[in-house]
Amino acid sequence: MAYQTAKGMHFLHSSGVVHRDLKSMNLLLDSKWNVKVSDFGLTKFKASLKNDDDAGQIGSVHWSAPEILAEANGVDFILTDVYAFGIILWELLTRDMPYYGLSPAAVAVAVLRDDLRPTVPADTSVALNSSAMTGATDYIDLMRNCWHRDPIIRPTFLEIMTRLSSLTGGETGTATNTSKSSSSSGSSTPGTTSMTQMNTTGSWSLPTHSVSGSNSGSSASSVDQKTGAVKPPDGAMAIVFTDVTRAASLWEFDSEAMLRAMVLHNELLRALLVKHHGYEVRFSGGGGGGKNGNAAVGGGNSGEGSFCVAFGDAARAVEWCMEAQQALLGVEWPEALVAHPGAAEEWGDVDDRLIFKGLRVRMGVHFGEPRRLRDAVTRRVEYHGSVVNIAAHLTTITHGGQVLVTREVYEKLRGSELAQEPRRFIKLGRFEAAPSPAGVTVYELKIRSLEARFFGGVAPASEGTRSTQSGGKSHGSGSHSDSDGEQELGTMVGEGLKYKEDTFLTSANLCRWVIDFHEVQLGKQVGMGSYGVVYRGRWKGVEVAVKRFINQKLDERRLLEFRSEMAFLSELHHPNIVLFIGACLKRPNMCILTEFMASGSLADILGNATVKLEWKKRLKMLRSAAVGVNYLHSLEPCIIHRDLKPSNLLVDENGSLKVADFGLARIKEDNMTMTRCGTPCWTAPEVIKGEKYSEKADVYSFGIIMWEVITRKQPFAGRNFMGVSLDVLEGRRPQIPGDCPEAVAKMVKKCWHEKPHKRPSMEELVTFFDGLLGSDHADTLA
């Protein structure tokens, strides 16, 4: 991949073209994993840059060379492309995000002042675990040469091609073996500063106490590491579906506890998959409910509560199910989650043994030969057809903590030690499945040491007179005729499910705030938010703003965090914050829906000279914004906006302001690298430095906003990205007009004070505006 990228860039440079925004997101892959250089938004012929007004325009900060950030004269843009390629080499090495946790301004300052570069892993043997890669040290040296501060040291792309070719032994064709994920921790590059992670104080946007694990690669990457050694089975196989019951209720009960629980659940099941040689099949989720089951399984499991697993051996599948049920009982589930009836402790009636605690996971197992396809892009195997559908459908009629298997599975186990165990399998009867006109015979697998789990049901009248079958093939007391079994099946599974949400796989998608994108009518584009494109639209007759993410490829961890934040935001209601309506969670239409504000933003009002703003009206607008921000800061956990500016303060029909684009810190950070950034006019010094920050960072931003409302001018007008950053760090602030009331000018200066603890709280600001306005504003503002 690196070689093909270098080859593409060499072609551009040899044609007199420079890219100026080279980054990993602009390198596309075809069906054979060939790299194509794309997105020439800043591309220019080199000769035309000499007299071009936008020659100094900054691309994506994380990949921008120091001379670009400093807006130096006489920049060689060929060598700035090489610098960006060095960052890409690091991404290929680590499968991580460069400078994760730092704002663009913080990255720019650290690169210029401290010569910061992404941290090179101390142990590159894992990252470069490839028979074709013989020179790990040479690869690191090339990477460091590419991102060297001195442009003269950087090689040309022709030299890069030569060095990469020697590293791979001349194999420069389509790359099919990508480097595996490794931690970004370890020693830093000699001569450069090691990157440190940014923390917050009690912030919902970036909680310090969230789920274990750092950003050392996506969850999907770690999954590939664990399952990479397990080959996808071929021919006949056991297909297992697992599903967390009551998931929608649990997400709405305590989203943060459910987030931690889902991470624990996913890690446990995957660890046991390695032990039992199971192959995780990625699937879209959410489509396997009801009478029809899943039409296909493939595409990408998002870790939302359902797994599909393929085993070449039925015995391994059943043993995995039993061990998983036992292990789930021993997980240290969040206490807040165990307080919900759907995850509460339950004890056996006879021996007082703990039989339920934490997430209830149901499982359905079927055996057969599904259709086998290989995804052209991911190269992962997917399975389709009736075998998969029956397993999915079987799971939807199963209780939490119960394991059901079909006759086909039981027959494969005949003669095995497992089948000889007394009362290990209880025959329940038959159920109708669309792919099988004759129906499917179902058995319940009794879990070792958890036989006391009882799921109800009505026994036939003759059961007390029947004896178990002989010959070591005991099905237990349920081994009666199929007609009797059909009567019992309706109450032991299927119709016996207590909660409607459990009639669907991945019931987490039944949360009231999860929206089907097909129900959204998209209108014209009305703007660009901090993390995506904003459209005017309609949903169920309601006018909405649809904010579609630029980055649609969230990994499992990010998607779970997004789901948790959505659940939290759905509970927020205040007249001075924009109402969150819901979110669409499926690619390629991941987006959020909020109320639509037809009057536009504060930035629109301030920039329109024809709009008259009386002094008292300006104070009322500022107070309404302060009330909204104060509400966010008063929440537990506290929501720090981090991107407070006039374009994120929307105007309602009464002229009051509503705070928009709050929360979603991780989504914003992931999308920030996808777009070119504006100047950090509203960014607090501690954020630019990459230091620990609190809600006082929003107070700093509010001080700049106050200045804008007072003057109706642009802060730091005419200053470039680095100029603004350095001005802020050196204590320079916009000039306050001489005719500004003394009390207001003093408050503005307090808000943008360099030291966070010297700034007022948002509550103090609300009180301040109340004092200026008197009591006559109460009937017009919330």
C-alpha cells in the first residue's frame, strides 16, 4: 500500500502537480486493495503556486508540515507532500489515529514549538509481522526521514519507492497483508517530543473514568488480531447466534453502565472464540428479528449486542455456548446495570446457587451448509442462506440465558461424550421456519452447573407417566412426541417471551432515539457543522436538521460510545439548547437529527449589517446563551462543549439563542481530521497547549463571543491559523472598544483570562446578565 501511494504521488509530482492535502482518508482502495490517490481539493500545478493567493492555505493539520503551519515563504510543496506521507507510514505501522486527543490547534503548536510527531511503538516486531517486511529499522528510518523538520532531509517519492521496494524484497504489487494493530505507547522518536494524551475533569465529552482501554487501535483491529488465526470454515458447519436480551431497556436505563457492560461482553465472547476456534462473522445487525429472520449475515458486526459465529465442529460450538454462559456469570458487571431487572442477580430455588447476574445472553445453534462469499473489500468471509436464517430465527424465540439447538446439531453430537451426559439436552418440540416448510425440531441445552435455570412452560398431562429414553440418548423429561412438543414450545420459547423487544435480534436498535434513515426525507444542504454536513429535512412530518457525519467508518468502540452519548443526549430538555431528536446508526447514512432553527445562527445575525441589534437585545441574547451553556455544565456528568462559537448558537423565533453541537466529542475528533480547520479564535489556551481542561474552556470561548456581540467584528481578523494560536498563548486578545460599559468590559476580560480558575462560572455570568437587564427580561427568556 505504501509503495502504491508513493508511486501515485511520484506520478503527480513528475507531472508538475502537488497534492497539498495528502492523508490516509484521501487514499482509496479498489476491490483488489490497490491504492488510488484521491481528493485533489487543494491540488495545484506547482508553477501556479508562485503567484497564487491561497498558496498558504492549510490542509488537514495532522498531516501538515511545520513550514505549512508556520506559513513560511518559498515552501516546497513537493516536500510537504512527503511529510504527509511520513504520517501515513506511521498510520500503516500502528493502525492508529495520529495525535489522538489533541485539537488541531494543539497539534499545530506542538509540531512547531516542540517538534512533536506521533509516538513510534517501542516494539515494532508485532506491527511489522510480515514475511515480506525484512527491515523494521529501515521502515522506521524512512518514516522519520519523511517527516523530518528540515525539508532537505526528506526524500523524493522516487527515492521512497526504491527504499520501499528493497524493504519488501521487490514485492510491490497489491498488498493483501496489512500490518496488525499495535499500541501507540512506547518510546518517542529521537529528537522529537513524545505525544501525551489530553485529559478532562469530569467531562461527558471526554470522560476520564470511561471504559477501560486506550485508543491503541480500533476494536475491529483487535478483533482481527484475535480471530486472524481462525480460518473461516467451509462446507457444513455450526452457525451460532448470540443476543443480549432487554438491550433497549438497559441502554435507556443507564447508557454509560451499558457501554461498559457491552465492552466486557464483547471481550469475553471473543476471548472464548479463540479458545474454541470459532470464526466471528460480521453482520449488519438489527435485521434478524420477527418471523422472517435474517436474510443474510455479512457486512460488519458493530458490537451492539448480537454475534454470529461459525464453527467447523458442532461440539466446539456447543462447548463454547456453555463456557460463555458460565463465564458471563463471573463478570464484574457495573453495579448500576445490575440494579435493572433485566440484569439483576437471581438465585436457584433449591440450592441457592447464583444462576443469573448481569447481561442475559441467549443463543441459537443450527448445523448445515450455508452459502459462502468473500467480501471484495474486507476479504472476510460471509455466510448466507437458510442455515444462517434458521439460527437467527431460533435465537429470536429464545429466553435470556437459554441455549437452543436444532435436531441437526443434536444428531451431529450423537455418540459424543456430551450427548451421553444425563439430561444435557431437553427436547422442546418443533417451530415453523420460513426456509424449512416441515419446521425445525428444537432442543434446549442445559448449561453445566446452571441446570437450575428454568424458563417456564406447560408440561403435557402425560409427562408424569413417561420415562426417559434409554441408550444414553437422554433428552430429559421433555422427550415426548412432536405434537406434545409443539404445545410446550409455544410457552417455553417464542410466545413465552415476556418483553416485545426480545422478539428481535439486536434490540438495542429499538431504543426510541434510534431512527431508520428510510423515514427521513433529506432536503437541501444548509451548512457544515463541526463534524459533518447539515441538511434540512423532514422526519414523520417534523422539520429537522440532519447532520450527516463525514467519517462513516466508526469502529466498534466508537459506535458504542456514540450510542451511549445518544442515550444521554436524548434525556436533555431545555429551552436554551437545541433539541436532540434521534440518530441513524447504519452506514452510509450515520447522522443525528435535531430540531431545525429557521432563523439561522448568531454568526448570521452578527454578519448581516441590515439587522439592527439594540444594546439590550444583545444582552438578552448573551444571557440566553449563558443559560443554555450553564445547563450543560450543571449536568452529571458535565457536558463541556469544546466548540462554542457564534455559528453554534442558533436563534429561535423569539430571538433567544439555543446552544447546538454539544456532546459527541469523539465523533467530532474523528471527523476533525477529515476536514480542513478554521482558525482557533475561540479556543482556550489550555486546549491549544493540549493540557488538562475543564468547563472553564467554554467560559473562555464565551468571552470571545461576548466581544463579537459587542463589536459585531471578527476576532483576530486577518490573522492566520498559527498567528491566532500564538496570539492566544502569548496572552493577546481582541481590542475592547472604548465606549463599552466598564462592567461588561471587565467581565469579558475575566472570561478570557489566561488562568482558568480566574474565569467566572457560567452561573456567575447568568447572574451578571440578570443584574444588567433587571427583572423585565424574565417574561421573554427561559
